[in-house]
Amino acid sequence: MSKRQEIRERRQRARVRSRLFMILMVAGGALLVAFAFILPSLNLGASDAAVTPAAPRNLGSQIDGRSLGDPNAPVRVDVWEDFQCPACKIFSEGTEQQLIDQYVSSGQVYYTYHFFAFIDGRVAGGESQQSSNAAMCALEQGKFWEYHDVVFANWDGENQGAFADARLIAFAEHLDLDMDAFNACFDDNRYKNEIDQDYLAGQAAGVQGTPSVFVNGTLVTPGYVPSFEDLSQAIEAALAGGQ
């Protein structure tokens, strides 16, 4: 092979490599553009996050936002909780239901949930704050207690991402909420002032940890999580006029 022919072949190979490179670049760019259009339709993220459903339960026939039962009941029970609190999860899934079954459904107790969002250090955007905000946005659609139960069913540690924003949105999707309305409420942090007022009211009442439960304004077993027996004794005393 002559020197001139060898040079021509080298140049030809270089041109082929250059064309292949350009073809690959164009194809790669086309794939990226296609992926950008397809990705939203895949609905990845919040809606695909695995959500543990809450067990169905009886809440009684009278539900008014964060309150259960007859507002004219002779005894008021007020509970302050943080959704990130493991003891609150245990209380809500056990003792709370016993109270509802025995005292709320019978018209003897008016039961109200209050926020005491403190485990995240009260940092804006923290998991205690955001889960409270999300629950209030669910309340707008009449599903506070359903959202409350799903949040506790998906508890997985404090400040570990169990209640990251994407997860909280996934819980709302799981409950078939109107997502446009929910997201507008959630993004606006619409209930921050109400949640903060609950916290301040709890502090004024003597709440130092969660859950803290009051029967007709008196804190039951200060410093300890009250059992159903503790609360039943306090409620029976109040019903008998002893409180």
C-alpha cells in the first residue's frame, strides 16, 4: 500500500468515527428529551411511595374536625400529641380506641386532639411541623382522623424521613383526597398559626411531653403516659362529680 493510499484510509476511518460520534450524540440527546417528557407520566415519587394502610376503626357517630363525640358531654378529654412520638402511636392505636368505644360513643366524653409538634425542634419544614400541617389540610376535606391514623401507621422513627413531604403527599393520595386542594394547602403551610397556638396552649396547660392527656382540664399521670385504667378512673370521678 502506498503512503498516499494509507493516508487516505486513515482519513476515511477518522471521518467514519466522527460521523458515528455525532450520531451517538444526537441519539443520546433525543433519548434525554424523550425521558424528560415521559418521566412525569410515570408518576414517580410520592404516589409510588409504599403506604401502610391504617386499620379501620370506629370513631363514633359525631366527628367535628379534630374532636369526637357530643360537645355537650359532661367530660372533656384533651390530648396533646406529636405525630413523631412513638408513645403517641401506641396510645392512639390502643388506649384512644378504648376511650372512644367506652366513653365517646356513649356520649359521656368529648375528645379533642391538639398538636404539640416539638420533636423536630420546631424547625420550619421539620417532620413534626409538616405532618401536623398535612393533617390539617386533610381536615379541610373532612379526613383528619383518617389521615391521623395513616400517619401513625407509617411511623418509622423520629426525624428519619418517615414524614418527609413526599411521604405526607403520598398519604393524602392514598386517602383519595383532592390533591390540587391538598397541595395548595400544604405548600402554603396554611395552618402554621393554629398549630403554633396549640403548642403554646399546651405549654400553658403544663404539657412537657407527649402524649399528655387532660380530663376536664386536669393532667392525668403527669410525666407518664396514662393507661386506659388511669383515664377511666379520672373520667368516672368526673362523671360522679368528683372533678
